Amino acid sequence: MKKGITWPTIRATQADKGIMDAIKSHDGRLKLIDSKDLMMIAAALAVEYNLPYDSRIQDKMSDTISYANLNTPAYEEYRHFISAIYFMTKAEKKVENMKDVSDMVKNFEDYAHRGILYLKDKYLDEKEGDSELFMNFVELLSSRS
Amino acid sequence: MKKTGVFFIYGDNGAGKTTLLNAINWCLYGDIIFHGVEQALEVKPNWADENDVTKVRLIIHDDDKKYQLSRVASCYDNKGILDAREIDEKGNVGNSLSEIASDAIVVRILPMNIRNLFFLSENFSNEILGHKSTNSLKNNIYRVSELETIENAIAHLAETESKLAADHTKALKDSDKIEKLTETIDRARVMIKENEAAVEKAKNKIAEHEDSLTKLRNILDNSQHTRELQKQRDDYEAAISTTDNELASCEADITECMQKNYQKVLLIDGIEEYWNALKAANDAGIIPAPINPKIIEQSKKIGICACCGEKIGENQIAFMNERQRQYEEIDKLKFLADGIHEFSNMRADINDAWCILRDAMDKQERQAQIRAGFVEQLELIREKLDDIDEANLPNNPEERRREIKAKIEKWESRRREYAQNIVDWTDAENKAFAERKRLMNSAGSDAQELEKELDKIKHLRDLLITLRDEAEQLIRNRIKDGVWESFKKILPDTQFAEISIDDNYTFNFIDKNGYSSTVSKLCVGEAKTLALSLISTLSNDIGYSDAPLFIDNLFAGIATSHFGDITHCVESLSDKKQIFITYLFARDGAKVSSNFNPAVIKQNIHAIKDKSGICFVEEDR
């Protein structure tokens, strides 16, 4: 961690938190997943599938996603992923636009929200959601390895 | 000859008087009755020629018929054969009659068994009145009456009774034995039944224990099989558990792989673009690559680059310082430089993740197949285990098995013992049965039947004895009365007042003074008078009153004082029968006993002759 930069705590709406808890309890391959990892996958899904903005991101946020903030060395990769998502979305693929980490986190929360809604529909509520999600992962991994 | 009357046969000693009587007897009966003559036992004298024969011929009248009886003896046959022929009115002699017919003629004349009362020797009084000789009064009475028959019947019954009594005694003994043997047989049969029941019980027990043993064996087999199945079940369950763990591990790997790499594969293209942008920005100095202060410090200290190992000079040191300064100035973007390093291996990470996932999925598939096989086997084992009733398994089956086998051995031993008992008791029964059968067969009848038979015999014998005694008493009384009447008639002046006869037919005389005396006390004349009275009585009673009477030497030993009595007695007898009497007619000078007075005899004979009109017969050789 470089001096002078402080990453804010990641948050999610209370509804998202409920969905996340349901996903963590759901008998699938995302069971017991760490909340921050779940939010990262959700955000990646939203970026990859260009999921639309959802205004419920403005709802009341819960800051109890993780009591460990992102400023520890263990989250360095996580921070870069947030940066990469920001680069691919709001920074319009220009590095010089990536000076505000707080905005990066907000952008991440926005995309994570979109992805969580997607997971609710495709993972939780679909009968074969887990299988289809896993097959999607396998296909992507197979094609991109 | 006249049919009645006295016929005297007189002559010298040895003249043949007695022989003549013997001849008559021999002709009738085939034996010699009078002894005392020379060669009395020989019909034919020893001085006779070998070819000579002895022949006697009698002509007899039987009612209106006339018979010729003859008997011929040779030196080889003293008895000879009686030849009886009938003589018709013209005097022609017919053919020989049969032996039976001949004997019947003799019987009609005088049966042989009573001829002792009619062929009298000179001592006939002693013989008849005595009770010891075969010609005793008792024997004669028995012969001439039915008493002998009754006596014989009594004797026969006594003999039969004796035999029956012996059989009865034996039967009683045998009966005891038979009873004991029957008890033995009954006991043997009871014991056989008891032992048969015991054998059956033992067999049932053995079968029961063998059944238990079989069940136990099955249980043990099942138990062993169960244990094997249980072990297999446990093994399969453990294997399934292992595979489950493996599968869980695979699933965990897959899950972890997905959870950690999903965002990477989703963002890989964008991240690569971002990584390139970061490198470009870094190259453009927008985000100068940071140099580790420690490396800068160390490189400065030793004069050699800690990264490339090249010698560094002041210029290089100045570059490092300038870069450090620029990096610190671009504060807000400097953190992005780390992204260059962070994402440099993203593609490799994805490749690694793919390998991990593929391996995990392959392994998961294999483990799933293995597990399916295990599950299938486990289901089969569980089905088998469900069929086994383990509830009946004893705590200690081997000990239980030994207990049951010991019980089987015990019952088998008992069964053999009972079976041997059956054999022993059957043997005992068979032996007792055979012995009892033998005894029963030998006994002929049992003791009770013998006792009944014995009682009948005894009763019959008692009846006969009573009958005999009563008949004998009657006979004795009649004899006594008849004899006494005759005696008194012959001897009206007798000194005796009463006569009695005892059981042995011994006469006792009681004189007027009350003194008794026996026959032995009588003189010869009295005794002969008594005997002739007796014969007269008996011959009337037995239906042979007309049978001829032969008296040898009638006057021998008789006192002359009794000649008249004897003569009177003979005279009275001759009213109904022929009487042949021999007497010694001594020639002049011949010695005679002092009691013998031929004159007196002649006088008496002539007296008889005058009354009877009989003639003298003189026999001379």
C-alpha cells in the first residue's frame, strides 16, 4: 500500500446483502463464498454481460460486508480488479482518469449490484442455475486458457 | 353121572386120586392146583416116553347141552390147548369151538378165579379161613363178589390219585415257577415298554438338540457370513466415505477454482487491455515504475545494480533518484503501477485454473464412477444383511455348540443304554416265555385242574371205598349169618354161642361163657365144617350153587368124632351139586394115622351113599 491512498470500505445495499446471504446459503458452487469475492464475480458478470444500471443501488447501503477494509496487502489483487473494472467502464479505458479510488469503489458497488441481481435471477431462482453458471465458467475457462 | 351127589374117589397112596382131580382142573384151566404129589408141576411124568402125550377129556352137561372138553399136553407144552366141542343128541362130537366159546363154557361151569373155593385140598380149611394165603377167605370173597372189581377200581383210583397227586405237587411247584416266570415276563414287558418310551424320548431329545445344533451352525455360518458382509459393508462404506471425501475435495477444488477464477475468466480480455494500458502509461511516465527503495539503497551502497548486477555509476544513481522522485510525485496514480506486475501472469493463472478444474472434474468423475460401484455393492451387501436375523446370535456360540454336543452325547449314551436294556429284557422275556411254555407243556394242565381232577378221583375213590365197605359189611354179615346158621345146623350142640367176623375175615367164636376164640383154636373137623359151611353159603350167594366141588382127602386130619359132622355137611351140599371127594382107602396092613379109622369112614360114606344113591369110583393105575 502506497502512502497517501486510502481505499474506502466496500458496501452493498441491504437487499443485495440479503441476496448475497441467500446465495451463500444456496446449495451451489457459490455456497459459503466470501462476500467480497461474490461481489467481485457479480461485478465481473455485469461488466462481461454489460448488465444495465439499476437504480436500487441508491438504496440504503449496508457497510457490514466486510470488517476488513481493502487497505491491507491481502487485497492488493482485489484492489487492482476494482481498478480494472473502473478502467473498463467509467474510466473509458484511460489510465489518467483513474485517480479517485473512492469513485472506483462506488463504480464497483454499482456493477456488483447489477451482477447480484443477475445471480438472483440466473443462479438462485433458476432450477439449473448453479449448473448453468458452472458450465458458463467452464466454457469461459476452457476457451480462454 | 348124576347132576348132583357125592362121588368118592378112593385108593391107596399114590394110586392117582389127587391126580385125577388135578386132571379135571388141568383140563378146565391148564394148570395144576393140588400139590403134594410127585412131579406136581409137571403134567407129564418124567418117566413117560418123550412121544407120549397127556390128554384129559371131560364130558360135561351145561343145561340141555353137552360138551366134550379135552386138553392135550406135550413135553414142550404143559398147558396145552383146551378143545371144546359140542356133542349132539345122537352123541356125535362136533367141531372145535372157538377159544372164546371154549372159555365161556368153562366160565359157565366154574370161573377160574373162584375155583379155589371149589377145588379144595386136604388143608382147605386153613387156606380158606386163614387170612394170609392167596386162597384166604377175604381173597376168595373178593374174587367171587364184585368187591375185587371195586377193590381193583379203588386201587386203580389210588394209583391214579397218587400219580395225580405227584403231578399236582409237581404242578404246584411248576405253578410257582410259572407264576414267577409270568411275573418275570410281565416285568420284562413293562421294562421293555418303559425303555422303549425312554429310547423314544432320547431320540426326540437328540433330534431336538441336533436341530438346535443345526440352527446354531446355520447361525454361526450366518454369523461368519454376516461378519464378512459387515466387514465388506464397512469397507465399502469406508471406501464410499473416502470417495465422498475425494468427491468433496474435488468439489471443493472446483468450487474454490470457480469462486477464485470466475471473475478472471470473465474479465480476462478487459484486464489484458488494462494491463497493456498500464504498461503504456508506465512507459509514458504517467505511472513510472517504482523502484524498491531498498534496492536503490543497496545498489548505491555496493555500486552494482541489485536487479541486473551491472556496475552502476553516478549517472545510474542519479536516474534512480530522479525516478524515485517522479514516482513520489505522481502520487495519485502510482498505485496503478502495481497492476502491471499483478496482472502479468493472469493468463497463466487462468491456464493453471483450467488445469486444476479439469483435473478436479476428471477426478470427480472417476470418483463418482467408483463410488457408484461401491454403492451398488454396498446395496447388495445391505440387502444380504437385512435377510440375516442377527437377533438370535448367541453371546458365545462356540460354548453353546459344545454344550449342545455334550447334551447330544449324553442322550445318545442314554439311548444306547435303553436300547441295550430292551435287548436284555427281551432276552429275559424270551427265556422266561420259553421256560414257562416248557413247564406248561410238561405239566399238561395246571395245578388247579389237577386239583379238581384229584378231588374227583378222591371223591370217586371214597365213594367206592364206602361202597366196598358197605358191600363188604353186608357180605361179611351174610357170611357170618349164613355160616353161623350152617354151623349151628351141622353142629347143633356146639359150645359156641356167637360167631363174629372181623375186617380180615377172621372168624371169632364166643362160647357160652363169653370167652372168644379164633379159628386157629378150632379142631380140624370144626374148621373144615366151618369152611364147608362157608363154601355152601358163598356158592349160593355168588350164583354157583350147582358148581361141582372137588375135595382132596376130605377126612385127612379129622377126628373120627367129627366124621359124622363132615359127612352131614357134605351131604347137605350135595343136594345142589356134584361133589368129588378123594379119600385114602388103605389096604389091609397099611399104616394109617391113629385118627384114621377106615371103618368109620366107610360107615359114613355108606350113609351118604344110601341117602344119595351115589356109587363108588375106584381108580387104579
